[in-house]
Amino acid sequence: MLAEHERPPGVLDARVGDKRVREEEEEEDGGMDAARRPRIELAAPQHAWSWRHRQDVLQEGKGTSAAQLSIVAERLLRASGDAEVGGGVKRPRTSATSAEPLPLEWPEVLGRTRGLRNLGNTCFVNATVQCLAHCPPLALFLRGGQYRPTVSIPGAFDAVLALAETVQRVLGGEAVAAAPYTLVRNLRSIGRRFRPGRQEDAHEFLLLLLDAVSRTLAGTPPSPLRVHGGDRARQLKAEADTIVYDIFGGTLRGTLRCLRCGLQSVSHERFLDLSVDIESVSSVDKALRRFTAPERLCGSNQCDCAQCGERGDAEKQLRVESVPNVLVLHLKRFLGVRKNSKMVSYAPTLDLQSVLVGELGEVAAPVQNTRYRLFGVLVHEGASVHSGHYVAWVKDTNGAWLLCDDERVSQVGEASALQQQAYVLFYLRVPAREDSHVEGSSSRNVE
């Protein structure tokens, strides 16, 4: 199927909350303010520098605007919980969170997987939903009937019920393809820029759908409102305490160090997925190594140091501080109108041990439960952003691999699932009892 793209997929390299705030800032303020340089602050455990813009801003020689600083402030609010390396994020149990430990495997084999009808350029919805439907902790929560709507507004869109209904049909065992009517009818409630009948970016849809589910679970408005101060902080805290962050949430630690005097600033950022560059790498392992490698900021990218009192070279680095239960890896294949169609190898298992941060900012000592198994591969077929089609390879509840192409679902071998031009990869954390780390081995996957 060919579909015109009015906006290049994959261009928005930001978390869901960032996209939402950026849209609001641009609409209200008419664009970004005058640029300001990143600053290394004395005794600042969380500095006001956007690590998600490390390449989009710094490498282009741009600074940090007031609008971006407001985005960072929201990130810091989301990251206010206590984190523990390798153990996920501790948070109090609420009505929006799972009452039991998250299941990291299927308790039983369910019925056959159903395909999803294409309702007019909706392959991006179908492929994304298939990956989410085959994510055990999310699918079991949606099928378990644990959710109770906290707000009842006639005619209001409930993202949890809409996704639960679709997932139930996908895993319902019937032979006839289902139709994701509720999700498609409410595309604009999920993302304000989405338009029915127009092909959209599956990665952006994934993040905005998870954001809508999280906001619904938290009882915050289905559409982002201009709420400031304490009310906004409470909204963000409630959204970050939902099962969405229990499942997909991890934490990054960013450091920015002045190379003249050694002053270092540290930030902590929650994430629902990791977006990695593939321009000069051949494997996902190498892309992750590059994502967490130190980078020198010099020339027009120099930073202002509070201790030195002047601009100078600096070094910045990201590392994983706490790992998610489900790891979503976004391979950045789109740059403007150009698509990078290179093959990037990925394995059926992945270990994040080598990219964890340690106590002093170094590679962490071996910890348990940092290994993952692949269960979903979302693929964009097409030569450019102007046309294409989305399909998904998913692991069924019986362990078999399936190719989901809209209405058509067929069983394939694992080799087929591992030889695709992957756009988004979905990895499920190995249960702790199965983890078999060998003491002292911390870079099993990385070449």
C-alpha cells in the first residue's frame, strides 16, 4: 500500500511529553525563544540541559531555548521517583498501577492471533497494536479487567478501553480479521496532528498512544491543557505512576563535565523508549554503545561553566540508570525526507549490562536481570518517507513467530523475524529466576 506522508516519520526525536509540550509552546509563543547555551552549574544534581536534544541541538550549533527548558522541567518532574539500578523504578501502588508483580511471560497459550483490517492507510495502527497485543504484561493487564474508569464523561475517548477492546479482539482466537474502529475514529484524541485516512509514523503513534493510556489511567485530561505550577506537577506525577511506566519506563543518567576545571553536572531522565542512531553502525549492540559513549563538545558547541566563568570544551555522556521491563528500541531511519534502508543486525536476546551506569559514573558492576528476549519487530516497507507500508513480526503466546500484515497473519521462522529492516524493536525482560549472569561478564552482546 502506498500512502502520502505530509510529515516525515521519525523526525520528532523526543519523548511523548516533550512532543506535547513543544506543540503547546509553539502554539502559544509562536516558536522558540532566543537560543541559550547549555551551562555547567556548581552543586547542581539536575542541570537544565535537555539530553534528548544532545544531537538535534548541540551538533547543529544551537543552544537551549526557554521552550526546551520547560520541556526539561517536565522531564525532571517525571523523574522525581526513587530509582534503583537494574531493578526498575520504585513507586507507590495506586489504582492506576498493577496490584501484582508484572508478568514477564505468558501464563498460558492463548488462541490464534487475528489480523486487523485496514480502514484506509491505517497499517501504522495495525502494526503497532499487534506489537502491544503481544507484550505479556500490557496485554494481560488490558485483558484482566483490572481497569476501572475514574472519570465518566459522555462521549469522551477512553484510551485504555479502546486499546483493551482491540487487544482482546487480536488475541480472541477467531479467524476473521478484526477492525480497530475505536482507535481509528479517535486518532486526533491520541495525537492532535493525526488525520484519518492519512498515513502516519508508527513510532510517533506508539508513543502518543502510550501517553494517552497513561493519562487516562492517571485520570488527567484526555487532551493536554495549559496547566502550570503544582497542578501540572501533580498531573505529571500521576501519569508517571501508571502501569505504562511500570512496564516501559526506565531512567537515563546524563553527565556534563567541564574539561578545564572538572566541574560535573548530573541529570536523570525517564524514558519510555530509546532512540538510537544507525548511520555508521552495523548492529543494535554497536548503536547502544554509541548512544552511551562520551561526546566532546567543542567549537560552537562549547558550554558555559559556572566555576570557570567562561565558555569552554566539555564532555557529555548518557548511560542507563535503571532498566525497563519492556525495552522499546527506535532505530532512527529517517532524516528529513531521506530513509536509511541499511540492514542493522539485532539478536533474539539483548543484555544492557554494558551500558548501565555505576556508582561513580563508570560501567556498573554485574547485576541480575538485565537480559531481554525479542518479541516484536515493527517494520516500515518503502524507499522514502513519501510512501510505504507498516508490518509487524511478533512472537505468539506459544512462542512461534508470526508475520502480521493488516488482515493477513502467517507463521514464519525466527530467522525471518531477525532479517528485517527493523524500525522499532520490542524486547521483554527475562524473569529474574531465568537470569544467568556470570560474575565479571558485563558486555556479552557488544562487539
